[in-house]
Amino acid sequence: AIGDSLQKMPQLQDIAISFYRTQIGDVGAARIGNSIQDMDQLRRLVLDFRSTSVGDAGAAAMGASLHRLVQLQQLDLNFSYTKVGDACAIAISNSLRTLQQLQAMEIDFGDTRICDDAAVALGNSLQALTKVEHVAVSFRRTGVTDAGAVAMGNSFPSLEQLHRIDLNFYRTGVGDAGASAIGIGLKNLQQLHEIQMDFANTQVGDDGALAIGTGLENLTQLQDVQIAFDRWKVGDLVKVFVHEKLSKPGVGLVLH
């Protein structure tokens, strides 16, 4: 019913729909995609599929439909606690390449079946979004490892307008190699104002933490830094060292 209604309103510029804990599945998600794909005036799209039975078939079909929304400026998709896997993320990533007007993107893949192929595809596609100012991606409790984190870090040099970044790797397989790549990438984000990253319950240790700190220390526009490391893998002395690197007047700093 929602899909049918949307098809009758092709001039919509703002859509926000929550399907949280509803009975929607793959067929419903695919219909939503079919309904929005011709909305060439759409500026903002928010779709919340949390805790539904949506899987790769429906989510991938919906994701593939995004590539025609060339005026889109804000995209917020939540697939946490669903059955989606890499096919969904890859379809969305492929569509992102065409969304050249995108300024803000939030995608939550937390507690899903995605692995490195998804994160690599997303990282590669982010490189095309040169106007984006805010990126938030959650990979918490997924199969993402260093390969996915490296791809995300490699995308940063292209994101010159980025003001805010939120990356959640909580309880993933990311280790020092992935964190180090992110640290190297962060050096390029000279317009960055806010950063939130969660590496708790990962394999990131002292080397990764130091790389993150080094990547951030010369970013003069920073105003808010919140980073969580695993308390058993990153030593107190390293945390103190990173804290000292980032402690500057006017910067809100929280390290765990």
C-alpha cells in the first residue's frame, strides 16, 4: 500500500518511513525501491528497516533503485538486525557512485551478515562522493575485518569536504592494519570537525591506536573527538600518548 501511494507522488522531495519491527520482507522492500526510483526531485530519503525480515533480495532491489535519484542530498538507511548480507551493501554502493549531490549519508549494517566485500564496495564508492560532508557507517558485530577497514580508509583522500565522520567497528575482526589505514586516510580530512569511532572488542592494539592519533593530530578544524578502543588491547600509556597528541584548546576529547 505504501509503495502504491508513493508512485502517485513522483514530485516528492522528502521521504522518511520507518518499518521498524513490522512484517515487511523482501517483496515489500523491493516495492519501495520500485516506487521511488523515478522520483528525480527527491532530496532526502530515510528508510528504517531495523528488526524486520528484509534480506538480500529485497534490500538489493531497493538499493539498485537508488542510482536514479541524482538530486538526492541526504540518505539514511538502517538495516540493523535484518538478514541482509553483502549483496545488499554492494547494490547500494554501486548506486552511490551516481549520487553526486549527496551531502550526508548514514547507513547502519550493524548485526547483519555483511562481510568485507560489502565494506570494500562501500569504500570504493565513497571516493566518488566529493561533495559529502557527513558520513556515518556502522559495521558493528559483522564479519568485517582489516580488508574492509582499509577500503574505508582509502576513500578518505577523495572526501575533501567531509566535516563529520562516524565509523562503528565494534566487535568486528578489524585489527591494527585496518586502523592504521584509517589513520593514514584521516590525515587528508582537513575540513573535519567531528569524529566518532568505535574499535571496542576488536583486534586493534597499540599500533592501530597510535596510527589513529597520528592521523588526527594535525587536523586544525577538529572540535569533537570520541574514540573507543578495546581496554584489553590498547595500553593506558598509549591512550595517554594519543590523548596528549589530540588535546588542544577548543577540542572536546573523549577516549575510552
